[in-house]
Amino acid sequence: MTLKFEPTQLRAYFVCGTQDVPGQDLNVVVQTALDAGITAFQYRDKGNSQLTTTERFALGQQLRERCAQAHVPFIVDDDVELALALQADGVHVGQKDDRVTQVIQRVANQMFVGLSCSTLAEVQIANQLEGIAYLGSGPIFPTTSKVDADPVVGLAGLQQLVVAAKCPVVAIGGITVAQLPAIAATGAAGAAVISMLTRSPDMAATVKAMLTATEVH
């Protein structure tokens, strides 16, 4: 049974693949993050990943099960076929991936769709589409986690995108704990992070900071 999308799922959104945790077991990392209270998990195994397609699917099944047990949405990055095979709750696509309209048709109500948007023009196009649950906007700050990252958007740019967007926006890219309140102040629904959690000495405290920043007062 897939989870329905709720904007609160974007508050503490963890993005990770094997390439982000070299020498560690991704299952253990994700379970620690789930125990810490993340609100969404995106399986993004690409770039320097050494996994075969079969291994990626097998690991995805294990992670999907862990997320289901925690009632946390399991989202697959880019790969629509993998998302369908794993019965993911959501799929996240970028501007350079399959045309988002084709993705929306392909998953037809089986899961929600998130879309990367880093410019006002991209947000305005996304606003015309039926079937987009949320937008991922960034990088807000310079990032080392993505080789092909778009130009830095900044906090002022993020605020513009949040105001323009018809659906909730999650901020991504180079985010640290200290910047969480400033991100929340833009009206963004939350932060999507890789290294902030994978490199955290205390994942529970880091997730708590993410949740505290997005508390509705």
C-alpha cells in the first residue's frame, strides 16, 4: 500500500545511495535515519555507485521495506521503471530526465511525482502540469554531492520559487544545520539533504534540528 503525499513529508527529507556512504552499509545508514525521525527517503543510487542493476533492485527492496515499516515515503530518483518495480511511494525526476509529462502518465496514480526546478521559468512550467506533488529546488548553497549541479539559487532565489510555485517546495543543495531556520523562513516545506546526514556525528540531533526548523508556530 503506497503512502499518499503530504507536504509535511518534506520536513526532513533524506537523499542517499551507496555512492554517498562509501565503506558503510546503506541499510544501516537508512535505518539509523528512520529511527532518528526522517520524514521521507529518496533512493538515489547513481554517479559513483558500483551496483549492478540487480544489486540496485535488491537493495531497493530492503530499503523500501524499512521505509514501509516506519510509515515513511520511499521515493526513487530518476528511474521510473525501478520505482514501479519497487512499488515506491514516489518518484523524483529532474529537468534532464524523462519528460515529466511522460513520467506522470507512466506512473498514473500509482505514486506521487516530485520535480527538480531551479528557475522561475521551470516553476512556471511545472505550475501548468497536473500531477506534480512537490518541487525540489536548488542548489541553495554550493554542493559537493552532485557533480552536475545547477548554478546556486541562494535564499532569495528560493523565496522567489516558493512564492511562484503552486505546490510545496523542498530546498536542496549544500544545506547545513545552521541554515535550516533561514530556509524555513522562505516558506519552503523543508530541506532535502545528503551529506548533512551522512556526515553527521549525531543523526538524531540533526534530524531533530530539521524538524524543529519546520515546526508550525
